[in-house]
Amino acid sequence: MELKIKKSNLFIISLLLISLSLILSNGCKKSEPTSNSTSGNMSSMSNDMEGMENMPTEAVIAENGQSVCPVMKGNPINTDIFVEYEGKKVYFCCTSCKADFLDNPDKYIADLPQFKEQEN
């Protein structure tokens, strides 16, 4: 009886660990469907990383005012993940959010501080 209990506990613990690792490995994924269409402004985007590797987040915030991901609002930005859109850098928390932005940038730019300056 004691051996069966130990085996069942081991099985449950293994199942929990596998589930936890799958959840953590997914990162920040949105359940919202995205569009495959592209905007006319897409030609102005690039992923020019020169001089930007390991740029402190404080410097980015001072430069353009952006501190959170435009896709997963509230998540802090990762300064290694960005695109240049209409001559301004847009930063994201993960590559999944970067892809969502590239699918439909007009959906997100209204909330970005670096584009609000342009409107005034």
C-alpha cells in the first residue's frame, strides 16, 4: 500500500512539474486573433540593433517615454526587442508582442508616447 501511495505522489508531482514548465515556456502569448494584413508604413520598419544592445531601460524611457509594452499593456519593455516604425523605436516585452505589432501597428501606436508628441 505504501509503495502505491509513493508512486501516485510521484506521478502527481511529475504532472505538476511538466504543466508548470509548459506554462512558463509559453511566455506572453495573446489569445486575441491577429490580422495578417500589412500597413503601407511597413516599409519604414527595421530591426536595427546597432548601438542598442543592453541599453538601460531608464535611458529608453528618457529617450522616448515608453516604459511598457504596447501589446501587453503593463508589461515592462525589453530594450533588446524593438522595431523602428515611422522613424521611432517601439519596444516590446517579448517577440510574440513584436509580431503582433507588425501585423497591425495602427492598433497600437495611439497609446505610444513617442507618437503622441507627433500629434500635437
